[in-house]
Amino acid sequence: MYDFFASHQLLLAPMAGVSDMAFRTLCREQGANLTYTEMVSAKGLSYANEKTRHLLDLAQGEDVVAVQLFGHEPDVMASQAAWIEQAMGDSLAYIDINMGCPARKIITKGDGSALMRDPDLAARIVSAVRAAVEHPVTVKFRRGWAQGQETAPEFARRMEAAGACAVAVHGRFAEQLYRGSSDWGAVARVKQAVSIPVIGNGDVKCGADAAAITQQTGCDAVMIARAAEGNPWIFAQAKAALTGEQPPVAPTVEQRIAMARRHARLLAQREGRNIVRMRKHAMWYMAGLPGAAAARGKINACVGVEDFDAVFDELLEIAGSHA
């Protein structure tokens, strides 16, 4: 049995436009055992697209990372997985195949969760990638495609038979997108259906949830996604919950702003003056703070570090007046 998750129990999910080097750095510092790159297009890599290859860059001090590939052509997926393995060497933890993304622009091309509608093709992709690389291959998918029709346990068995070393299961149907709630029971049923490690994902919103999903499903690792946005501290909280330690104190306003500032600077080190992608992160960091609603318009006009600093300074002043 593949025992990688014995030492990698808390995972930062691959999130397009979110899990870049800066964000991964902050989450690792707070206790994430392993992070994933943003999902990478196998087709984009095959065109030697520099914008796509840019997603594979590691942060300073990042010794290992998982790479999530998406696509629907077995030969392209296999060849690009092999290229990634050669390019990254020991920095690659494993190749993960995305069969869970429900975004329209992904599924209309037959990628992501659309592959759950074609288990035969999904299995061929896993077999092809597994044969092309020496590193482990994992698969991330959902409870099923159509709402109310759970196929995850059987799908997981097919992926295991095709050579998957582990699977990650999100407890929503693809048709749900992110509406409703995630059914952790689906994770438990997949765990019962296969002998490979299972990663639980979906609605892990706090540290206590990480412990709860582990206890309720028996999953081997926990993957945290949207709850980490603007809140890398969730990994420290989850780590405490899983080990039975006293949970850390929630970050203060000052600590939240300080983390946002650092995030902006890490982005600037990589991308230069224009860090407009920081806008959404800034919104997440300041959610619920006094003055946050009024600051949203200003955040949407920010471009460089100095712009963000000015808004953060205002928020600190407002917080001080509410103390």
C-alpha cells in the first residue's frame, strides 16, 4: 500500500487562481503537510505554453509539491505527466488527475468531472499516466456526476484497478457545483470500497471539521480548499484538532492584516508591481472586519503593494477605533 499519507495528513487543495506559490508558502508555514499546484492543463503543457509551465514553479523553501493535471486525452496526459516528472524530479510528490472540477469551461471540453460520465475513458487515462511515470498517480473526483446518483465507490474501484495509488473524494455531486452541503458519507463509502488511501474533501471549514471528517469516514488524509482562502491558520487549527492539542487562538485583526501584507509581498517578489490577483485574497483576509464593506471598492482599484498597504492601514485605524 502506498504510505505517502502517513506523513502528509493535511493537504491544501489545488485551486485555480488561488494555490500559487505565495499562498502555498503561507499554508505550509501554518501546518499544511503538502500542497498542490493550481490545476495544470495537459494540452497547455503540450503546446510548451510558458504561462502553463509557470504554474509548476516552486516557492523558496518548497521542497516538494503535488501537481494536478487536467485533460481527457490519455496519450497527452501521459506524455505531459512524463515531462513534469522529468522536469521536477524529486520536487514532485505525485501526479494527481483532476476528475472533479465542475466548472463549465472545463467540463464542456470533456475534462474534470465530465470524466465521471465515462469511467472507461477515465480508467484509460489513469492507466496511461501510471505507465508513463515512476511517481505515484492519484485521482480527485466527486460523489458522482448527476445529483442524487452516487457513483463514487464504483468509480474509485475502477481508478484503483487502473493503477491509482490514492483517491481524493469531494462529497458533492458535480451538478451541485458548490451549492448545498458535502456528504462525508460518500467519503466513508469510498474508503470501504478500496484498499488504497482515501483523502476526504468538502466542507472542512475549521479545525474541528478536520478531526470530524477523519473520525466519521476513516479517511487517510484531509484536503482543505475554500476554507483556507484568507485563512491559512486553518491548518494550525486542524493540526491541533487531529492531535488532540489545545486549539490555537484565532488570529487578531493585526495578525490578519499582517498576513495579508506578507501575502502581497510574496506575490510581488514573483510577479512584480502588478499584483491584481491579490485583490481576491485581500477580500478574503478582511472579511468581517470593521470597515471591510467600505474598503471593497478601494481594493478593486489596487494594483501594487503600496496600494494594498494603504487600504490595510485604513482598516487597522478603523479596527483601532472599534477596540
